[in-house]
Amino acid sequence: MTVLDRHASPTMPTAMRRHTRSAALALVALGSLACGRPDGGRAEPSADSTGSTADAGGTIVIAAQEPDALFPPAIAGIPGKALSDLMFDQLAMIGPGLNTTGDAGFEPRLADEWTWAPDSLSIAFHLDARARWHDGRPVRADDVRFSFIAYTDPDAASPHAESLVGIDSVTVRDSSTAVFWFRRRMPEQFFQAVYHMSIMPSHRFRDLTPSQYATSEAARSPVGSGRFRFVRWTPGAAVEVIADTGNYRGRARLDRVLWSATADPSTMFTRLVTGDADFMERIGPEVLAQVPRHADLRVHHYPGFSYAYMAFNLTDGASSRPHPVLADRELRRALTRALDRDAMVKNVWESLAVPALGPFVRAFASADTTIPQLAFDTAGASRTLDSLGWRDPDGDGVRERNGVPLAFTIIAPTSSPQRGQYAVLIQEQLRRIGAKVTIDMLEFNAFLERLKGGRFDAQMGFAMMDPTPATVRQFWGSLATRSKGLNSGSYTSRVFDAEIDSATTAFDPGAAITHYRRGYAAVVADAPAVWLYEPSPAAAVHRRIQVTGMRADAWWAGLADWSIAPGQRIDRDRIGLAARP
Amino acid sequence: MGRLVVRRILHAVWVILAATTLTFVLLHTAPGDPFAAMVENSRMSEATRARLRHVHGLDRPIGEQYLRWIANVARGDLGHSTSQGRPVSDALAEAIPNTLVLMGTALVLSFAVGVTLGTYQALRRGTVSDRVLGTVALAFYSLPDFWLALIAVLVFAYRLRLLPAGGVVTLLVHDQLGFWGRAGDRLQHLVLPALTLTLLTGAGIARFQRAALLDVMGEEFVRTARAKGVPERSIVRRHLLRNALVPTITLLGLALPSLLGGAAVIEKVFNWPGLGLLAVNAIATRDYFLVTGSVIAGSAAVAIGSALADVLHAAADPRVRGPAR
């Protein structure tokens, strides 16, 4: 695809904010549109984003969990999101740097250009004239307005509605221009408008009410505008999509993606080694060691977007009283220093994770790898505990102070063997400094109940991140404690809250990063949690497949540009795009 | 016989109602809900989860939810699956035939194998072959189902590459085959899961059949038949097998629940999209309506199977039917 002009940030003078494509692209597009085509007048792309499509072809079978839905507003899980992103486009795509402030780095998708209003309270998106739905109809501004309704109408009950709360409405200026109106000026308003919302064809849902959208036949047989088009969904077996040969962004380099529903990770890997599947998105340490034994397979690492931690409960159970042991900041810092996090990562994850540095992931632009860490120092931790009055006069191996033993319970979900292993390692390492830890492994839902009720001393938590670092507030902000958010340990810090507030209202990306980093540093210094690991995910993939563009927030982002060299193709790669039942 | 059938059908209805009510109550009183798994996803706030719970009526009192659900079931509406985004009846309609094929094949094969082996062993009681077969049957009977399934995959799919590792058909290729090719493809995929279930269930039936036959062999009427000079083959067919089959028919009713339970594990290992796999996934995602729907289907299958076994038992043994009127 031809590279378009860069788009301006909202901090630039408004007079300069309208951008047009290059004259060369206009000529190419006009020339293309002028040609008669057998598929409803759809523009043949001049080239795809990585080069010629002459050698396009091949089938990739992905062993993964079955999607919960293919209708974008109804999707809650990763499999559904991945598949819908293959079939549906957004107006613009976040760049590889994952910037969420202004529109810097965002790449055109259905919108080939956009214009900020002088007061920045609205953005007009101009749709690419070449864009067509897979049924041949042109993509119109009315489709954008419909999509906004499908995401935000209360009757549609989309789990993503809250992500669009800053958008007041979407109006249609003309058939190719949709205008987003915002409630207030925000640094991330462009991100809000384009990241969470896929554009869907209004004509497919014309006679339905919002409450019927997600359960309609149109929702299960989607018609999108992405580089892959839907073929069929055989529940319990597979979802099949094929290349949209006339796509305005260029034909996908693969013919077909077969999303093969496989519930169990060990079954997924079995399917890989028996040749039934080509790709498994995430492998565990036990599988990592097995991959080299199979000549057809290789490991492909990509950036992660999550971190795990052990959060302390700073209050006494469900009450608002301070926890008798863990409310003390210096004690928490000492406990953190008693843990060899580097060794634990190697022990549990081998090369599939790195120590977490704080309440962020390394893929964030705001990540701070220089943030001062509480380094592993058992002797130092013991000295701190001594100085705080935690001693072991009776020699039973457990320190105590004023009759209160240095003892607490860690709860961990049985759904995560790794977090269970970490709990055991932590128990042993804290035993060495005189802290008695008991472990309570709980079924996942029981674990969540304990978190919500605050009925724990320490919990093995996990955070899946959004590209916006603002989500850090949901885990560590004062307004997100217990039932109001994910801050189950009731950590509060005015410094953190103030810095994150400043970061989320800063229009200058540099200033936002500075505030975020100060906020992270405040949390790390207070040690409301021990930052355990940040997964460095690895996929198992068949050697014939060339993988590209796996983004931290979406490993499937570049899937349309994955390829299989003609000389390496196997039988299923040669099926082609022939009509299938 | 007619009264017996009616009685069994009424009994089956009560069993299904009790099983589903218990499931409904246990599910709703257990921690979590269909949207709990979103907790670790920063994109889903607590407010969003609360809204989804409200939309699906999960914030209402459990009694109200139950009455609403039971009224809908009476109208044939089993509810909407939160994990699959479609009516529960649609999900069941696709899964049940797969399970019936797997269970039916395994049931027929395991009884054929079990009865044959058990009879063979009983007739050669105390011989080397009896001891060897008994040990082998005991070994299979003792094996965990998931372990045997994994070993079967390892040997036949991975090492020998003789059979597919899972699924119902070969994706992509299946549609390009002719009628017999498709039938062969389905059969190929059926072999490993059906074989695993057959080995597990058949081993138990063989031990049962052997013991039943040995019991009958000691009866006076068998000795009398022998004393009268009835040929051994005729004794086996007309006296021994006919009488020993009565408890084996009872075993048919008992085998259905265990087969259904075993099928859940086997379906998961072999990625067989049947009722068991559907239920396991539904439980993991707290998909209330899909779990209760699966329980209705599963308990109905077991109740019908048990009733069928009772009717067959009554047909085989006039004493069960009671005195003639």
C-alpha cells in the first residue's frame, strides 16, 4: 500500500491539520477506479504493504480457543478480537510505537485523512473512496455512525461501550465524511475514536434493533472491509476466512486463515506436531523445551503486554483498618528485597518472561527501565526487619512484634500454574528472613470473590494492559479500590493519583510520559506489590510460515502480511480461493 | 410393559428436573459469573461487568432467575449462551449428534468386546489365556481416561502417523472429498476416541460378564442340561449367555452416565466438539444457560438410557415385570 502523508497531532495549529494524500496516490487510485472490474467495481490495489502479491498463497491453520463472537461490539475475548480484526477495519490503526496521545503514529485505514476542528472537540474522518464491504457495497459515513450506535447503545450491551464514553456522538457530514463529537478535549480522544471501534456495514443490520444486533445472523456471518473475508464458522471446529482479493489495502499474502477451535493447550501443541495446525499463539515453558525436537517447528518471540505481581492488602481484611502486618511501607519494602525476582523468573519461565519493573509493561512508551528497584538483598531485608522491631526471641523461625507474628497468607488462582509456583518460591524465600507464609490456592472465581471482598493478605495478581497507560489507575488508583476497580489491596497515594491525573490530561506526549514515570516511581517506592514478571510471549510456528508485524497489544496485527514461499508450500497451501461449500 | 414404560418416562422427567434445578442453584450460588473472567482485563471495568450482569438478568434474586428460566424452558427456550453468543439450543443441536456418534459407537463396541471377552474368559476359567486377558482388562479398567487418550494420540497420531490427532473431520480437505471419502474421513477421526472409550468401558464389561457367566455356570439347571447330554455349544448359547446377559443389560443403564462422563474427557483430549466438551467449556466460562442446557441434554440421555435398560431387562426377565394380570 502506498504510504500516505503523516497526520498531525492536535497540538498543531488547526490550519495545518488537514492532510491530503500525495498526488501520485491520487493518480493511481483514479486510474484504478477507472478500470472495469468483475467484482462490483472494487478497486484493485496497486500493491500491498509489503510488496508484490504475485506470490500470494497458502493456508495457515491456527490452533486457538474458539471465538466467543465475531460481531465486534459483542466480543470479550482475544480469539474473537483477533478474527474480527482480520475481517473488519478501524478508521485508523495505532502505530508500532503504540502512542495514544493525539494522532501521532496512527496509520490510515478506512479513513484516508482526518481533520481536527479548531476547538479540537470534533474530528472529521474522510473515508477512503476505494473501501468496499466484502459484499461489494461502498463503505459510507453512515456505516461509521451505525457502528458507534452498535457499540454504545445501552440495549446493545457492548462490553466496549465504556471505552467510547468520551465520544458524545457521530454525525454524517456527507456520504464519505463522518464527524466524531467529543464531550471534552482529551489527549486520547483520537485513540478512543479509532482503537476500540471496528466499522461495520449498517445495511446488514437495517431491520434490527440494537438488542438484536449481537444475536442476529448478520453477526455470525460477518461482512467486513478487512483484508480477509468471512467464509464460515463451524462451531466447535473452525472459523475460515480467505483473502479479499480486491481489498483497498491490498490482497492478503495468504489465501486463507483457518482458526481451528482447540480448547486445551496440550491439544493445541499436539495438533502442531502432528501437522494439523501451523501456529500456536502462546506456548508455556514445558512446550518451549519440546519445540526444538520438531524439525518443522520454530519459536517466534514477540513483545508482551501484561505483568504479574503479588499485591499486599493494606487494610485488615474487608475493613478499613490498617493491616496489622502489611500496612507498614518499610516492612513491605523489606519483604520485596528478600525476594530474588531474577532467579524466580528463570526458575518458572525460563526465557518466556522477564522481571516486571513496576505497574507497566516495557511496550509502553512511558515504560521506565531505569526506575529504582528494590534490589534483592536478604541481609539488608533482615536488618530492616530488625530495626522495625520484628525479631525472633523464641527462635521458632518466625519473627514477631508486640505478640503479632510476621505471618500472612497468599492467595493464588489454580487457573495459573505459574502464579502457584511463584507463591511457593516466595514462601520459601520469605521463610529465610523469618516470615511465615501460607498459600491458599483457589478456583479462579473463588479467588475473585476473595479479592472483591478484600479477604486476603496478599494475592497473586495479573494485569492485561490496554495501549493507554491510563489503565494503571484501575489497578493502583485511589478511586479504584475494591468494588470500584481492580485495586484490591486498597493502595492509596496522593502522589501517584496526582501524577497520573496530570499524565492523562497532558497533550504533549513528552510531558505525559514524564508524569507517568513519576507515578510509576511513587508506586514502586511504596511497594504495595512485588512486581514479579512480565511475560515475553513466544509462539510455536511452522517453519514454512514467515511471520511479521506481531504487535504487543495484538499479535495478529500483521497477519495479512504473513507469507509462505511458493517452494515451501504443502498440500493445504495449494487449495486456492475456489468457492467452497 | 406399557405401565413400566410410562412409569420410567415420568421418572426420567423428575430426574431431569432435579438435576437441572440442582445445577442451576449450585451454579448461581458458586462464586463468579459469566463476566468474572474479564476482571484481569484492564479494558473491562467493574461498571461494564455490572451492566452486562444487569442486561442478562444476573443481578436479580436467584428465585426470580430460576422461575424465569424454568418458564422459558417450558416454552422451549433454553436461553442464550454468553460464551458462544447464540441460543443454547443451537449449540446443543450441533454438539449432541457428535456425542451420540461417539457414545453410540463406543457403547456398541464396548459391549461387543466386553461380552465376547468375558464369555471367552469364563469358558476358559483358570487357564493362561483367562489370566492374561483378565490382567489386561484390569489394567485398562484401572487406567485414567485422559492418560489412555493421550497415549493413543502419541502412538497412533504422532509416532505412527496412522490416525488424526483430533477433530471430527480433516479441515479444508473434507469438503473436497466425495461421499465415500468423507465417510472414510469421519471414520478415521472416530477411531481413536471411540477406541479409547471402548477399551475403558469394555474392560469393565468383560470383567462383569465373566463373573456373571461363572455365577450361572454353577446353577443346577446348567448341570442338569449337561447331565441330559445337551451339547456344550447349546448350553452356552441357550442357557449360560441368556441368563448371564440379564445383569449385563442392567450394566447398560449404568454404563451410560460413566460413558457420558468419560466422553467429556475424551472429547477434550481429542478436540471432539460434543456435549462433554461443550459442558466443560461452559462450566469454565460460567455460561449458566449453556451449562444447564447441557445438563438437561445429558441427564435426558442418561434417563432415557436407563429407562431403555429397564425395559430391556423386563423383556429379558419376566420376573421383573411382576405377576401377569
